[in-house]
Amino acid sequence: MKFLQKLLILLFLIASVHVKAQVAQDAKMKTFIDALMKKMTVDEKIGQLNLPGSGDITTGQAGSSDIGKKITEGKVGGLFNIKSVSKIRDVQKVAVEQSRLKIPLIFGMDVIHGYQTVFPIPLGLSCSWDMPLIERSARIAATEASADGICWTFSPMVDIARDPRWGRIAEGNGEDPYLGYQIAKAMVKGYQGDDLSKNNTIMACVKHYALYGAAEAGRDYNTTDMSRLRMFNEYLPPYKGAVDAGAGSVMSSFNEVDGIPATANKFLMTDVLRKQWGFKGFVVTDYTGNNEMIEHGLGDLQTVSALALKAGIDMDMVGEGFLTTLKKSLQEGKVTQKQIDDACRLILEAKYKLGLFDDPYRYCDDKRAATEIYTSANRKAARETAADCLVLLKNKNNLLPLKKSGTIGLIGPLADAKENMPGTWSVAADFSKAISVLQGLKETEGGNVKLLYAQGSFLDDDTLFEQRAGMFGKSFNRDGRTKEQLLQEALNIASQSDVIVAALGESAEMTGESSSLSSIEIPQTQKELLAALLKTGKPVVLLLFTGRPLAVKWENENVPAILNVWFGGSEAGYAISDVLFGDVNPSGKLTTTWPQNVGQVPLYYNHKNTGRPLGEGKWFEKFRSNYLDVSNDPVYPFGYGLSYTNFTYGDLKLSDSSLKGNQALTATTTVTNSGNKDGKEVVQLYIRDVVGSITRPVKELKGFQKIFLKAGESKTVTFKITPNDLKFYNSDLKYDWEAGDFVIMVGGNSRDVKSAKVNWQK
């Protein structure tokens, strides 16, 4: 007891010292910025709020460029999507040597899932359910980006998405707010580390605030409209996770919320973000976010720019509405000097925290650029990460893993498409260095496999669609052969093969920004190829490339083995090979629900029950909530993913069946690896609040643990549950919990769980 008391005293003293140091640091920063702002003209303050695109800057000629002239005049606060130490140093030199007050610029970039070493797309990365792994990916991305001059990333993207038609679902972490909260924290911690002034950390920018993933019809930039209850309980938590982790900046979203575009939405930007959550950083618009409010119908550029500033926007990306209209609005009394000063202060504080006032060239180290980018260690980490994100969807008769012997026929338009492997938003990647499936298999099969290859089909028969799906250097170059010739070559290869590996699905740019789809099935020409391969009678493994949940009901019913490989990054081909051959046992679990068809969308596990629910496992019942033509069930539920081994769950044991107040409940289960291979399992905890003052979801994720078990090994997994895990926003938007019965569930996915009930009184 005395030891515990001494430990608590020591921890208190350490915390006190930390708080005092932070207070002193904040005071020093305030003094510095107060003095600087006293010297600034109104034009220079407004200039700090301007974030134009860099354009094409030639090394050595930054000062003479159009953007260079604006920098000299103090009309630029930062630049984005300019890369390389030499270019950034040249532009920074203009700011700190030629502008009147020598205020350094901040340099941002879309470092979304890696820099030159590319990790899996975020939706794929989320399927690892491994927070240290996810944090490491962001840490490596920050190290590489900062070595190339970047100090600010427009990431993480944490929008909850339940509509797979929406292309940007690929950039987020799926459908669940609890998991999204945890991943947001991990990403921010990875980018920012424990000290933003270090030259290998970068400032995070959580986006797109808010509700961008709920666009109507899954069409990008479209209207969003939802109740405050849904907003706070289901969509806002991941943004708050990033803020709680200390994210230095936030990006506003394109969509409207409550009839007001987010960029002019004071409720979001000030009332929730700053007043409720205590956010201390700055808010930047998305690309031309201010200007787009003109088309929304809120007024001309001067009007919408004033609305944005008053709502809580601090920096204007690309549109230059702030730069060209705020001074006039100030003179006309439409904005105040304080509003301009507050925004300017936040931009200057960010630069101070990044250490740019101490050393404007902090991130311009040629040695780091030469030694810390795309290293063998980073590539190894990317390969390991990608392998841990692959999701085994089906494995009939243990077709996988493949033996490193015999003849393998690798067939499909994505088998030798290395430019597509990094996925969407891989802006710093060198596509020529990416590893295709064909290359990965060739280099890892061990010398005893005869590997045959055929393209098999086009990505899509529609050439115009294929062009749209192959943008940004990821095109599928047709060689003049017909559809029939491609198919015949594939069948010839199949006839010589012991097993067929079909690399099919989406291209990288079929998801991402402005890549919404009305159909979420594999393109028809590829489905025809797959059907023809199955007719050969040879065993077929489907490597499914995608950036969204797909409707693969037919494939699940007919293909013996399906491995969902997402877009795994620069080392994708190696990672896929590692899993195909069993060097890595797949452990990924879906973070989205996969529907039978697009008509079920939106389909998500944590839905409400309705007053006429359909019984579990049943279909069809008249006057119940169901469809005439298809069951309510998904093809694959949230949290689902198979392994090359089997995991058996014991009964769920609760420490008590009746609790009161702030007591804690312990939920325990024994998980056994009952197969013959070592493997990892994600043990998931769900809770249902049976009776509430508002309707509550049928289950909600409240915890998870990723464990490793050797073949035959058992492990006791314990979850500690407190009243905090029972809280939700009620009809008064008060965050609290209510007494009553709760169902505690534990399992390997959201569908297959062991459950027990507990009563909890206040």
C-alpha cells in the first residue's frame, strides 16, 4: 500500500512538472507571437490565411515565379503539394529573406498512406485492427515526408462511411465510430510523435470535418443531412479521437450540414470543435472550399469568405477568397479585426510549434532526404503491414495456402498492373518501383513453381470507363488484342495449370475522390473471365482488388477461395505472395459490411432494430422489415475474416450479473487455436443497451484485442467494462449512460458471438 501511495505521488509530481513546462512554453509562444503581430499590417495578417497551390516551381527560380512574388509581398501563409528539399528550400528562402517580416511558410502535402514507401490504402490498413502497426505506418510516412521538406499532412481522413458507392470510402476506416476513434488517435500520434518541433514529425490535419462520408446516394460532394443524435453517436467520434490525440489542424468538408456548408458552419467549427472539444489548432478549407459555397447558393466570393471566417475557418486553400475580399469586408464591418487576428494567430502558432521560427529550414536536410526515404527497413515494414491487412473471405477445403510447387496460372488484368498497387492518393509514389503480383510471385516462389501468366480480360469492356478508371499514371494500356483473344489465351494457360490465381476487381482509381459508382460489382467482363476459369474445373483462387466493399454474392457462392487484397502499397506483390504461399497467415478483419447487392445499401452492423424486426436467420416474413427478393443478411459481416487455422471461443463469463454505479465488469473468454498453424485473431467486444430513452443499436463495438496463438494454444482474453463504455448522447445531447439490462457479446466478428446479460443500476 505504501509503495502504491509513493508511486501515485511520483506520477502526480511528474504530471505537475509537465504541466508547468507546458504553461511556460505556451507563455513564451504567446509573447513571441504578440510581438510579431504588432508589427503586421492587415494585409500581412490576411496573407497568413492564404494557402495557394505551388504550381510548377523550378529549383533556383522560386523568387521570380508568380507565387514567389506573392510570398515576397507577404500574401502567402503556406504552400501545398510541393516536394523535394531543393524546391522547398528555395521557396522558404524567398519567405524568410525577401518578405518584410521574414515569416516562414508551412508546407503541406497529401501524405495519406505513406510517402514514397506506400502502405495499404486506409480502408485496407484499418482491417489490420492493429493500432501499433497503424501508428508505425504514420510514423514512417512522417519520417519520409519530413526528410523531403514536408511538415504538414492532410491526413488522417476519418469520415465514417456506410455507402460503398462513395469512392472515398477507400480513404477512411470503415463504418464503426469506436474503431474509427482508435485509428484516428493512432494516426495522429504516428504523424506528430511527442514533439512537433522535431524535424522528423509532421502536423496532422484530420478531415473531412464533418459527415463527408454520409453523402446522399454515395455521390461525392453531395448533400448530407442527419439528426444531431446520429451525428454525435455515429459520425463525430473519429474526428474527436484525432482532436483528443492533439491533431494540430482540421480540414472542413465540402458537404452541407443542417443546410449550411461545413465551411461556413459555425455550429461545427466553433460550437462543437472549439467549445465542446477544446480544439486549439487551426482549420483549413478543402480545395476551393470557400469558393464552392457560391454554387451552394450562399452568396458571392466576398460574402462566403466572410461567412467562413466568422464560422471558424482560419486558412483558405487555393481559392484566395480571404486574400482578395477580407480587407474589404473588414472596412465594411462584415468581419472584425479580432476575427482576422484570431485566425492569423492560430497559423503563426502552428509554425511556432513546428519550430519554423527557430529554423525555417528545419525540414530541408539533404542528408535525410538521401538516407531516410524508401529505405529497405521502411519497405520491409510496408510489406509486413500489407500482409497483415489482407482479408481471407473464403477458403473451401483449405485450398490456400498454395504449395510452392507445380504450375500456377496467374490470370487477370490486375496480375501485372504494378502502377495500380499503391492505390489511390499515392501522390509521392514511384510507380515504376511498385511490386506487381506477377513480380512478387516470381521472386518468392522458391524455384519449384512454374508460373504462367495471361491478362485474361480488359479491366472493363468500355474503353472510356477504363480510361476514367486508370487516371494519374495508372492506365491499362491495351495492346490491340480483342476480348476473345485475351480469353482464349487465359484458357490455354488455365489448361496447363494445377491451380488458377485470378487477379480481378477494381483498379486503384475506381475508388478515391470523385470516383463514386452506381454498381459495386466486379466489372462484367471480368466476371465472364472468372466464370470461364471456373468451368475448366481447375481450383480457382480469387485475388480481389478493391477500395470499397463489393457485392460479390455470386463469387462467394462459386469461387472456392477468395483473398481480399485491397491495394497494398509499394510492396503489395510481395505481401500477397507471402499470404498466398502461407509464409504469413492472414489475420485481417473487415471494417465494413459487404452487401449482397447495391439495393441493400446502406448496410451496417450497428443498425437499429425497428418495431417489426425480422428474426435472426429468417427470410421472408410478410409485414416484417425485409425484402421480397433478398434476405437482410450481408455476404460478409463487419469484423469478419478467416485464417489458415481455426479459432474456437469458449463460453463468455462475466464477473457479475448485477452491478451498481461505477463498479467495473469483467468479461472473459478463452480462445483456442484449434488448427495446426500459428495465427493471429482479433477478439471483438460488443454491447447492446437493451432499453433506452432513445432507440439503441442492436450492438456496438466497445473493445477488441489482437492476439497471437500458436497451434493448439489457448489464451484467456479479458475485457474490463465500465459505465463509460455504456455512454451515449441522449435526446438532450447529454453524454451519459442509463440503468438497465445490457447484453455483452464477444466473438471473432459481429455476427458470430457468445453473449451474456447483465443488469446495471445507477
